[in-house]
Amino acid sequence: MPKLGMSMEEGTVTEWHVADGDRVEAGQILYTLETDKTANEVPSPLAGVIKLIAVAGRATRSVRSLPNSNTDLVADEQSLAPPPSAEVTVEPLGARIETRDGESLIEAAWRSGFYWPTVCGGRAECTACVIRILSGGEQSPPPDAREAGQLERVRRRTGETAAIRLACCIRPAGTVVVEKKGVRRRLR
Ligand code: FES
């Protein structure tokens, strides 16, 4: 808990401004912290993903017992650390897309001004975003159970034997080359 003044002994989180699992930027207001003298909105010290470990109104903590814990009520260091970014080449278009801060490939493509085939809007439901991994990708986190199930359905339906992933699920790392027909630059 941050120390808001010389005389502060303890404080209470009276309101969270973010929800568990929210992605936040450094400086974004996370919670309101009240002491016997003041109330302050406390910003995030880092960009990352929120992992709530205290309930608003019940999180009264002694400052002295938590000397270095600006992030104590917010998130652990690991969950706030941005995952590695990647440079993804999308064939046959030859588009270069850079991912940031743990974005999925489809999110990075949208941010970079590309159209990417989808029906479900990136919710891992339609499999229209499926990609073939041509090279790289070893550093990317593996599919979770939901994505793995969808990929299995795609393989059964199409007979695909190559390495495939869902663009809305993969959070690429390193240098990756993928194949996805239908990707194109959006008209501005
Ligand atoms: S966009 Fe629908 S499954 Fe990925």
C-alpha cells in the first residue's frame, strides 16, 4: 500500500476503478485509498493485467507492515510485466504486424489497420481467423484448452495437418511467419 503522507499509518481501499483481469496502462487510476485524513485515487505503477487480492471496503492495511508494497493491493509483479512482443509476417500479403504488450495477433492486426477474417469478432468461437504457422512461433505461449479444442475441430473438418493457431488466441513472441488468406489493409 502506498504511503500517502508522513503520518499515514493505515489505509482502506474504498473503491476499485478496475476489475479483476482488466488490462491497464501505467498511470491509469486503479483504486481509491482512504486514510483518516484524506482520500486519493491511486494510479497503476506499471502497464499490465490486474489481479485483485483485496475487496473494496475491507482492505485496511498497516503501512508499516507493507513497506514496499505499492503493488500489493493491485497485482503481483509478474502479472504486470508485459509479455514479449513479436514481429509477425502474414503471407501471402507480406504484411508485417508488430504485437505489443501481450496482444493477440488479431488485435495487433486490427490496431495496425488490417482486415482479418472473423465471424465471432475475436471470441474464439468461429475459427474463421485460423492461421498456419510457417516458421517461428516456438516462443509463443501454447494454446489453452479452449483454443486447442477449436483447433482440433478445424483439423477434423479440413484434414489440416500443418501447425495451426487461432489469430484471436495466439499471443505471438519472437519472429513468426504465418499464412492467412483474406487479410488485407483496410481502406481509410
Ligand atoms: S475470430 Fe472467431 S475464432 Fe478467432
